[in-house]
Amino acid sequence: MQVESLVGRVAVVTQAGLNHGPAICKALGQQGAALVLESVSAADLEPVVAGLSAVGIEALPVASEAAQPGRFEYLLDYAEQRY
């Protein structure tokens, strides 16, 4: 199965530090997506960002709760400003 390149696209991954989040981030990054990672705790994101960096994938961590009103819009605005 051929996967379309994500170069030039931005992926915002919520709960990036939990469960399958790190694997999803790595897969998106390997396809060329710029990454904005969200999780409730910055501590959850640190090992994910370090692991991605170790394989040459840049990711911007944001500690927040995406389920709170207005937080998802904030994440999208943040991603748009950074990329």
C-alpha cells in the first residue's frame, strides 16, 4: 500500500504522550508532516519529543487539555502561527 507524502502539511496530535500517541506521531513524522503534539502533561510529551528528535523528526509540544472549550482552536492557531 502506497502512502501519500505529508510533506508541507501539519498534524496536530492530541494526547500525543499517551497510549498509541507516540507511534502515531512517529508515523506522521516519517511521512513528512510537521508536528504539534498536545497532552495534558509536559512530562508526557518530553520522551515523545526526544524519541522523534532522535530519528530526525521535529515536533512542537503543547501541554494543555484539548477537551476544554477553545483549546482545540488554540492548538490550530498555534500550529498555523508556527508553520
